[in-house]
Amino acid sequence: MPEETFLGYERPDGRVGARNHVAIIYTVDCARFVSEQVASKVRGGIALGWFSCYSMLKNEDTDMLVGLGRNPNVAAAVVVGLGCETGSPSKVAEGIRKSGKEAEVMTIQGAGGTRSTIEKCVEAAKRMQKGIPLERTQHAISKLTIGLKCGGSDATSALSANPLVGMVADRLIDAGGSILTSELTELAGCEHLIRERSVTPELGRRVSKLIGDSVSEFETRFGSGHTMMSPGNVNGGLTTIEEKSLGALTKTGHRKLQGLLQPGEYPKRPGWYIVDGLVAKNLRHYGFEADGEPTDFAAGGAQLTIFTTGRGSANGNIVAPLLKVCANPQTYRNMKEDMDFNAGAILEGEDTFDRSAKKLFSSLVRTASGARTKSERLGHQEGGQIIGGVPLSRPALEFCP
Amino acid sequence: MKPERPSAVIISEKDNVATALRTLQAGEKVRLARGELELEVKLTEGVIPGHKFAISKIARGEHIIKFGEVIGAATADIRVGAHVHTHNVASLHGRVDQKPTQASQSA
């Protein structure tokens, strides 16, 4: 198979899935048990949805669930509500149907209880499944939208995995694909670089402001000093704030920034897009989760996310699988069962950036074509539960940068 | 045969600095490669892991390039093989329209 194409599932709106799921989407936690039961009884079934009852009042909330339902990895959806929550299952289903795919609505109160709803949902899912493609067909890689994210970073992240992923990002964009990133607080100190890379000065100003707002929000919640140069950074060899921020930014490659997306919004053109992480994080339970961005990327149409790590990570994503690129060769050996790609080989002289970039690109294409990632094989299904709208005044239970 | 473990890494072919992967001694000759680029640099001073050294001559005021991007500007002339850090580099952040040499003089 030539590298400029991949094998995927074509959807009615022309998008192409890397996976073939039936999404069982709940609009309140009260419908989660039923949704999970349904998902376990349907081939390719995944359960995801919205936790809070009272927070799902804004359009953005519905947009996020619609964005996940529209994701090309999802073939069809059943939206399950309890029946009295503030979120509207029919609005979510309507939004998903606009992409041309089927979406059924069910409420537990309407369908007559737990068992009856499970039965009716399974029936609906199986009926819809008859209409979805079971064979992968060949498509241009321009159909790929890939999220980029780092977590559990160490000093090697900026020296191998992140620049390597940047090379893959450039190649994907040149072929007509899109990349999505977020992690706005990590861009503090390189606003001028974002402005230089923005397609319009207005976009550059909007992103700069958003970086500032994200840092303020972060400091209000968690205290200051997380985002600037620390003595430890300087002792470790980082000279300027540009250098520190570029360590994370380098995974976006060198192409222009095309736009800023709201949660649930999809890229309109090829190229690099930033997802408004401030809105997304407030939707998603700010600080109550470790790595929520892959879900934001999935809600923006990403079929996969490339996840770079130095210290190691053990997570996945229920809608858009994570391809783990490990920067540190020792971590790769230590956590091989979780790591998909050893970028640390560059630091050990076993590979060069150019050769590694070709291999990683092939690995991305194979994964998009159906090869399962390590986290998929291990059964990871993180990111499916969106808590929704934790107010600023509420203390965070945990935080993992 | 196991490949030789590199002593330092050059991230982009545009870079004028390399990052040490182990402790490098003054006077030590280090072989480096990045794409078509292959060079040997003699360290003029010791550099610890994670720290940078110049792989080409950098004049005062010139940009320091890492990741193929500008990470700051030289506040002094930097010789090949010299340690590149806060003592001879200033951030351009927040004063991109101002020459870094002026900023360092006023500091």
C-alpha cells in the first residue's frame, strides 16, 4: 500500500474513520450504567457521555457530544438520557444526524426502565450496524486529522519525540491533513512565535490573549509559578522561555496556524489548529482529569492522537486511539507494553531523525488503517466521561501536569 | 555492532547549537550528525547534559537557533565549542523589536 493513502471506513459526510465504533452516548450520569451495558453487548460498542445534570445548559456542551458523535471513528450512535436531565438527548442526536449518520434517541423513563432500555438500545444499535460499512477502503491521508499531545514529559521529550512528531506533522499537513493541539499554558512565553505562525494577525492576537487567560485561570486554580522559567529549568540547561516553550511547540512542526477551534468544531482547511483549551477545560472538569485533550481532539474530528512522553504514560482514548511516542530510551524499555514507538533510538545513535520520522509516519498510517495501538490492546478506554462545568470556586481534587 | 551512543544531539539542520547528552570535558572532540550535516566540534569548556554548546561561530547580536527556531540572541561573541547559556544569551521575548545587545547593556 502506498504511504500517501490509508485504509478506512468511509462515512456519509466524506470523512473516513480509522475505527468502526457504535457510540452509546449518555447525556447524564444517570444513564451511564445503561449505556455501558449496551456498549458491552454490541460489537464495536463504546460508551461515552456527560456526567453532570445541571451543567449541560450551554450550546458548547451539546456541541462537544455532537462533535464526538460525528467523529469518523463512530459509524452510528444511540443517545441515551434518563429523561429529566438538563441536557437534551434529541438535540445531540439531531446534531450527529447532520453528518448523515444514523443516531437513535432513547430515554430510560420513556423506554420503561433499565432492562427494557438496554434491550431497545441493543436492538437499535444492531439495526443501525446493518447499514454501516464493514470493509476498509483506500483513502488519501489528507483525510486524516491527528491530535498532538505530550504528558509525563522529561528532559528527553524536547530532544527526540517532540521534534520528531513535528516532522511527521509537517509531512501530514503538506499532504493535506490537519493537526490539532491545545496545552495553552505551555505556550506561555512564545506568544510571539504563535503570532509569527498565524495566518492572520487577528488570529495571532486571539491566541496570544487565550494563552494569557489560560495562565491566569491556571494560577487562580493552582497557584502561580507553574508556567515560567524556574531555577531548575535553568540548571537543566534551558536558557530562555522561548527554548522551554519551543520544547513543547516543536511537535506542531513548522507550518502556519490556520485557526482556533471551539470544542466540537472541526477544521475547515488542512493545517494546524489550536483547540480552545480554556473553554474545553471548563466544560470538562478543569483539573479533575489528567489528560483530557485527546477527547477534545476527538470532538474536533481527530481519528488518532500522537502522545509523546518521556517518563511514561498509561492511558488511552475511547474514541480516537493514542499512538505513544516515547522520547526516553530507558522508559521505552521499562514500559514497552504501553509504548508504540521508540523515539529514544535517536538519542542512542541507533536511528536518525530522518529515518525515525519515516518510520513514525508509516506507523501512523498503519494505525489509521486498523493496526491496534498498545493502549487499545491493553483495553484502555479513557476520556469518555465528560464531567462538565466545575465552577472556579470549587477546589480541584487532583492535578497532574 | 552496536552503534556508538552520541555525545550530543542537533535537532534541526538549521540549528547553531547542539545539546549534550552526557558530561563533556573541555578539549574533548565530539562528532555530530544531523541529516546531511556531519561535523566534529572541540569543546572549549566543560558542558553538562541538557546544556548547549555552539556548533558554529555566533557573533554578538546573532540569533541562537534550536529546533530550527530562534530561542534568543547572543549577548557576546560565542566561539565554536563554547557553552551557550544565560551568560551569553538573552531572551527576545517581549522585546522582539529591540536589539538584544542594547538590552543586555542596559541590564
